[in-house]
Amino acid sequence: MIQAPDLPLWAAIVVGVFVLLGASITLIGALGLLRLNSFYDRVHAPTLGPTLGTACILVASITCFSVLQSRPVVHEILIAIFVTVTTPVTLMLLARAALYRDRRAGVADVPKD
Amino acid sequence: MRRLLPYPMLSLALFGMWVLLTGFSPGHVVVGALVGVFGGLVMRRLSPEQPRIRFGWAMVKLTALVVADIVRSNIAVGRIILFGRSDRRSGFIQLPITLHSPYALAALVIILTATPGTLWLQHDARSNTILIHVLDLVDEDQWIELIKTRYETLLKEIFE
Amino acid sequence: MSTLVLALTITLAQVILGLAMACAAFRVLRGPRAQDRVLGVDALYLAGMLLLLTYGIQTGRTLFFEAALVIALLGFAGTVALAKFLMRGEVIE
């Protein structure tokens, strides 16, 4: 299914560049999940997607819908705020759970309580 | 006014969210206002500590700093992932901290974790230290100095 | 002309996001430990949410935005519950 909204040239360029940029940044973050070696290194990798990746795609989405409906459409900001606030919570909880499990298992290179 | 809106910031945020989600029409503005007031009243029952937030230049400066840091560290971490160096060392840092307000600490959690490359693990309220994990640990003291001068003073100005 | 280029660009972005989801799914299947799998789920739902947003741009309908918001909400709740489970062995204490 190849289709696209009918946008003026400047908006098409902005939307295209930002969508591609956001998707690439998210892919780099996901590649980090594969390439990095230890769990604590891998936790850093998915933060690329929610921060800059999401921001780029939301900029593209805001531009697209604002031009299409010829009024400012900014409800995408809700997703930005929500993702920014929730990602640290999940990653922190996950890292703490891993730390707790490693301490229980007696892994050597984690800091003691 | 105080009794109706015990948490004005929360009510305003709820109202803004409602209007953004439903589209701007007079009926939804009224419903959104009711939701905002009701949310504030529910929150009073839970009675969390009242935050003291100072709006001002410090907030603008912190936002600009955080956005710039997110972009910068995204590029840095992306480079590590794509062309990983063999001499890269990651590790944990114990960081002494002087912030006490839970809101300031929550803001610091979000800032540190949202910038790729640093991850918050835990906060010890007794010894006032936080434990963070850093992906590219070159110099431990340099990181401590960076976080202290970059974020801590601004957060103190806003929240304490 | 510009519409065709834009359409191809958006499709390319969707393929890239699909690859990102595949990487995350590989981590979910491979492990090696439970926390790695949960981390994979976290990356997976975020990439899925971004994919829905690009569908929204492609079709010009705001319906996909609501779906993305729901995925973000449920993914957050799910990952928090899983992390809690790893920590204590129970979700509700």
C-alpha cells in the first residue's frame, strides 16, 4: 500500500526527512539491543527511540496534520509528554529488578546494597 | 478558590489534556473544566506534599539544556552502538546529592534516564547518594562534577 | 511527483521501523535472562507505536493517533507489571 497525503512541497520535505530520521534513530536503538554485551549496557539502547526518535516522528505528524487541516494540530504533544515521563519509570524499575536479581544470585560485578 | 482548586497545576494540566484530546468546542471546554476541578479534589484526599515550583529563567535554561543534552547524547550513544570501540568501559557510579524534595529528585530521574548513556538505579535517602549506571565511563569524578554543576543547581533553584 | 517521493519515503520508514521491531523481537526470543526479554518487549511496543503514527501520516486519518496513545498506555502498564514481577515474584502485593 503505497500512498501519501497531498502536501505542498515544503511540507512534504519536512515530513519525509523527519519520518526517515525518527525511524533510523529507533532502528539504531534497536540494533543496540542486539550488539551490546551485558544487560546494563543494553538498557541504555532503547532510550534512543522514545526520546529523539519519537520526537522526530511527532514533528512530522504535527506538520502533516496541521497542513492537511489548515489549523494547528498539536495533540501529538500528549504522546511526547507521556512517553518522556513513562520511559524513565519503566527502565528504572527494570534495571532495579535486574540489580536485585543479580545481588540475589551473587554476581560479582554489581554494587552491594 | 483555594478550596475548589487545591492543586491548580494539576487541574490546569487535566483541562489541557481534555481539550487537546477532544478538540476545541464550547461543550468540551466545560466538561474539561469539570474534570480538572474534580481531579484536583480527588488529589486533595490523597494529600501529597504541596510542590513549590518557581517559574522563571531557571526553568527555561534547564529545558534548553536538557533538549541539547538529549540530542548530543543520542548521537554519542548511536556512535557507540554502530562503531563500538573496544576500549569502552561502562560502570556504576555512587553520586552524593544534596537535593531533598521528592519532586526535584523525580525531575532528576527523568532527565538522567531520558538522556541516553546514563541510567538511574536507586536513591538512598539515609546517606543521600544515588546510584547511576553510565555507558561510556571515562572519568568518574568528571561525571559527578558534570551532574552537580549542570542540573543540581538549576533543580535546587526551581524546586527548593 | 513530490507525493510519490513522499509515499516511498514513508514506506521506507515503515520498513526501517519493522526492522527495529524485528531486532526487539529477537531479543525477546533469545533472552538470555528474563530482564532482557522484558527490555525487548519495551522496545517492541515503542517501535509499534511509532509505526502506527507513520500509518496515520500516510493515510491522513487521526484514528491511528488514538491507537498509538492506547498502545503507549498499555505498554507502559505491562512493562511496569513485568518489572515488578521480576523484582518480587508477584504483581499485586
